[in-house]
Amino acid sequence: MFNALVVNKDDEGKTSAAVAQLSLDDLPAGEVTVAVEYSTVNYKDGLCIGPGGGLVRNYPHVPGIDFAGTVEASDDARYKKGDKVVLTGWRVGEAYWGGYSQKARVKADFLVPLPKGLTTQQAMAVGTAGFTSMLAVMALEDHGLKPADGPVLVTGASGGVGSVATAILANLGYEVAAVTGRPDSADYLKSLGATQIVAREDINETVKRPLEAEAWAGCIDAVGGPMLARLLGQMKYGASVSAVGLAGGAGLPATVIPFLLRGVNLLGIDSVMQPYDNRLRAWERIASDLPMDKLEAMVQPATLSDLPKLGADILKGQVKGRVLVDVNA
């Protein structure tokens, strides 16, 4: 028997989450069984712990969209007992049982080997949020961004994606302008390497002018909505925006003028269905380009029993940085 966070739904459609004991026979089908060591908390996890957000197909359900641990049994030649592995995406924790459990069983295709130089603890301090951040940085660089080009804007900078993106960009030599709606986060963001703090209210309203003064050489945007529409008109000629989230809404009240007159690129970043080779590339870049001392500064520890509250908190925007869940604590 082992512990897992199990979410149930009653006849009235209300969900409840609590730590319960499961057996290996309870786990879903899959080629690889993993002894989970660490997981983390993302916005999707908050939805799956609570109301579901349309992500969860069946109950009872074990959430947790990412995990890291040690292979315990494998029917796939790519992985053997004792291998360290990482999982992010592939709708694990949503359509499939996830990482909020001391044991998990998944398809071998969903896993990647733990990169050299990273521990399972560090990998989950990074988690889906940090993996997404690295994909966003890589996309900007693939479209020509260099540190000499000027400041890079990071919106939602106090959150998980924004925090890691700020640390990675600063470590690579970029000047980082961090957008936050929390004035008390300024010192935290500067400790990650931000050189400029931009108040959210200064940039989150649409304006009638489709173009403003050219200010940003690149942008990682976790907000979407009116803020993304506004900053598109502030990008430098040929600059790119990596869109990674919609904390400010799914709508985009923008014009095509920045694309047509300034050659601005809007790059969609998806971490869920990312191909294997690019996953490996991103994790290798994380191991080399994310300063681990900065990572440690943005982490708060948690256990399985803390998850119901943390799930509610992240939906309210009340979780700063990264949460590291020790499923065995």
C-alpha cells in the first residue's frame, strides 16, 4: 500500500480531495512503474484538485501533471529498474493518473531520462513551469534574440513560469524587465536577476494606438488578454513574444498592425505535446542554464496533505515561485 492524493466527485458534482491509501492494482495500465519522489503545483493542478476545469475525465482521480522518481518496473527496453526519470505533460494528471502519489504507472513514451547534473528534487523544483519557461526562451533565441538586442519583458513574473524565465534570462546575460501586480515581490524578482520592475497596471490596459514606442527586444508572456494586446505594440522591430499562459484571459483584443508594420512574431508555446527530441534539448538547457541557487530561492516545500489548500491558493494567484512536493514526507 502507498499514499496518494485522491479526488472524488459526489452525486451533486462537488469534488473533494484527501490523502488515501492505494495498491499497485489500483494503478492504471502502462509500461513503466515509477517510485515517485517529487512533484510540484501548477495552475492545472489547482483545477484538477478542485473543480476539474473540464480537464479530468473520470473519478476517482489522482492529480499531479508532473513528477520525478526512480523506475521500479519496466516492460519497455528504454527504461530499466533504477533509472531516474522525469515526466511533464501528455495530459498526465488530467486524463491520466498523475504524480501526487508515491507510485505511478505510465506509458514509456511519456518519460524522459533525468538530465545529468540534475537531481529529482531539482527537476521538480523546475517542473512543468520551468520546462515551459525554457521552451519559451529557446523559441525566442531560435527567432534571433540575443542579449545585446535590449531588454526582455517577462509578464506574470512572480509566478512559476515567470520566476524561472527571469532567472534563466538573467543568467544568460539578458536585461530582464519583470511585470508584477505584487509590489512586495520587487526584491524577490531582483534577487532572480530582474533589472527593471514594471507595475502591472502600467501595461495591462488596451490603448487605441496599435503601435507605441519600441521598448522590448523580446517577451515571455504568461498573462494573455489585454496585456498581451498592449505589449505587442511595444515590441521592437522583428521582435518575438513567446505566449505561455492566459492568466489575464483567453481573448486577444489586438490588431494585426504590429505584425505587418514591425514584423513582430507571436510564438505559441505548448509543453504538453512537445516532441521527445525538443524535450531532451530543453531539459539539457535547464541543467546548464538555470542557476540552481536561484532555483532554491524560489522554492517552498510541501507534502501530499498540503495540496488541497495549495490547489485553491494557486487558482487565486496566491502562490509565489515554485512548490516542491515531497510525496514521501
